[in-house]
Amino acid sequence: MTPDEFRKHAHHLVDWMAGYMENIEKYPVKSQVKPGEIFSRIPENPPSQPESFDSLMGDFEQIIMPGITHWQNPNFFAYFPANSSPPSVLAEMLIATLGSQCMIWETSPAAAELEEKMMIWLRDLIGLPASFEGVIQDSASTATLGAILTAREKVTGYSINNEGASGKGVLRVYCSEQTHSSVDKAVKIAGIGKSNLVKVPVLHDFSLDPSKLREAIDSDTSKGFVPCCVVATLGTTGTTAVDPLKAIGEICSEKGIWLHVDAAMAGTALILPEFQWMLEGKEYIDSFVFNPHKWMFTNFDCTAYFVKDPELLIRTFEILPEYLKTRTRGQVNDYRDWGVPLGRRFRALKLWSVIRSYGVEGLRGKIRYHISIAARLADHISKESDFEILAPVTINVVCFRYKPAGADEPTLNMLNEKLNHLLNDTGKIYLSHTVVNGKFTLRMVTGQTNVTLEHVEKAWVLIKEKARNLMA
């Protein structure tokens, strides 16, 4: 492709991108294709001769677009959002064009130093202590793995990396029953073993019960096990429950246990002074993660991971083959020593673009608006006799179900699962679910970049209509 051809196609793509953003509500939110449908339309073999970019774009429209679930549609209320925004997309174009490999300072000094500064901006915005330092990871799963590996090395005197786990005792990791599955995956990868992940019971609001945590730790210690790490969550995936950080932190401090905090979604709310209560006890935190790619309008992937003592993290991950030795080592941050991958993208540029384009007050305004929409939805639900809210509404997630009079629990679960599928099959909205105390629960997330109260209220009308038709 010549520079002139690239310029022509790039202009066409920008027009397509802008049109997509303008017209995204015209697409069905959830893809309507059947399993295997896209696969069957793609040729069995690659082309032997070059094909035009116009041909590619034609197939993109005809084959690929029908199989896309539109996460940026304001009627996307499922899971947690994977938000984007025009400033982030534009920065991503620059990142792709530069094609920088940002593994160490010398391979792109600007990338390393911008990342360092962006992590300071984020640290101060969310209210972490000034002693914390940060690094951008690809996902909260990777960051949590990094935290557990660092905790593993610290508690074993940094010996497992060199000598293996044999003879180091049975390590134990603790989290609540509501904690994200990334912790389950991390203990498997770290060699700790899923059977050594202790799921601590929760309180009535689905937050971790500190008294039960203490009991579990004391029981394990009496058996000769080695408590390694506690994972507290600010904003659990199912219900956005907030674990009592201070009470958990006091236990960890007393017992000498690493405290990792997963605030993947709710961490963005910490930019609001009125949500700083979630960080009470922050002095006890050893590591902390949140995802700007969830609720800070920075497209995936961009995870902010902070540690109280970066030397412990670096000692866990650093390795220095001859080809990575540089004259600047020790004077700068070589971020390939701060996590699992060697190769790293220039993700900091997206954060810089988003924060500068919105400004702090612009970001706060949108976050407050999303929270207010969730509160309004909860108010609507609470006024209906045949619906009920099943978990406290803390930030931007409302957990509820349809509950017609006279229906028993198995029937209610069946009705709500059917309702979930009926709603998603319309293509008008997309909801995901969870299970709360054995109850099939609909989750509605009001955190998508472009969602408005009007979108939520229209969705609520549709939900009521489809629900009540089930009983007609």
C-alpha cells in the first residue's frame, strides 16, 4: 500500500468511524448471529494473490459487522462496560501508527516517562497515598496475578522464583465469595493451587465479613499453613459490593499479610470526593488495581496497577539478559520489570488524551451522572409491586428481578432467565445476570460512555412490558 493509497483509505476509515459513532444506536446491541455463522462465511484458505482494501472493507461490512456486539451502544447495560471515547480512539490511532514497543525506557523514552506521569495523575485523582507508584497493565487479571506472585515471593523470602515451591509450606490466599474469578485463575497460575484459595463468607450487603476472615486466617495458621495474601474488592462484579477495607487492612497489618485491592470498576468513582469513603484504611494497602478501560472512557486495554513498594514488585519480575542491558538502568523505570510481559504497548497516550480532553471536572461530571441514573432506575423499580431490588445500589449497577405474586423461587428463577433472553434477543438492549442468594438476578449497568437517563427509562419500559407479557 503506497502512502497515497493509505491516505485515501485512512480518510475513508475516519468517515466510517465517525458515522459508526453517530449511528451506533441503529445496530442491534447484542449480535443476532448463530454459532458458527461468521466462521462459515470466511474462506477456507487465504488468498494466493493480493486483494484490495476496498474488498476487505466490503467483507468487513457484510461478514464481520453482523457478528459484533456493540459495547459502545448506550443501550449496552451488561457486564461492566468497556468504554471508549473519541479522544481515546484518536490516541489509539497514533499508538498504532507509531508501533512502539515500550518494554524499556530506551525503546521509547517518551512512552516510559508519560506512563510514569500518568500514573501519578491517576494516583492523586483517586486518592492513594503519595508513596504509591504505578504501572499500566493490560487487564486487572494480569495485575492481580502480579500482586499474588509478589505476595508469594515476599512471604517465602523470594525463594520460589529461584528454587521452586517444594518445601515452602502451604500458602493460602483469602477473598470473599463475591470476588472476581481472576483471583481463582491467579492462584492456579502462581502455583498456590485453587484448593488454597479461601472464600470468606459475606455480610448482608455482600461485602467480606472481617470476623470470618480473621477466623479463617487463625484456623490456617494453627494448621501450619502460611497466609500469603488477602484480596479485598471495591465494587464486586456481581453486585458492586464494597469490602470494609479498614477492618480487613487492620487484620492484614497485624498478621503480616499482603493486602491487594481490586477496584477494577468502582475505582473510577474514587475521583469523586464523596466516594473517598471506599478508601478508608488505604494506609494498609500493598497493591491496588482499577481499570480506566471500564469507566474512565479509555478504550481497552488500560489497567492502572499501583504498589506501595515497587522494589518488591520489581524483585519478583526482573530478569536481565544481555540484550536488555542498558546504560540508563537504575536511572529510569523499565516497565518490563513491573509485570509479566516483556512487550508493552504505549497505553499512556490514551490516558493523556482522555484526561486532557475531558478535564478532571468533566470526568467527575460524567461519573456523577451515571451514578444518578442508577439511583433513578432503582427508584423506578422500588415503586413496582412485581419487581424487587436484590442488592444495595452503590454506584452504577442495579440488581433486580421480576417477582409476580404467587410464584415460588424455582418459577421466579425460570421467569427471570427467560426474561433476560427475551430482552437481549430484541437487539434493543443488552443485560447480563448474576445469582444472588440463589436468585437469578438481572444486572443493569448505567456506566456506558454515552448512556443517558432517556436510554435507561426506555429500557425500563421495555423490561416491564416483556416481563408482564410472560404472565399474560
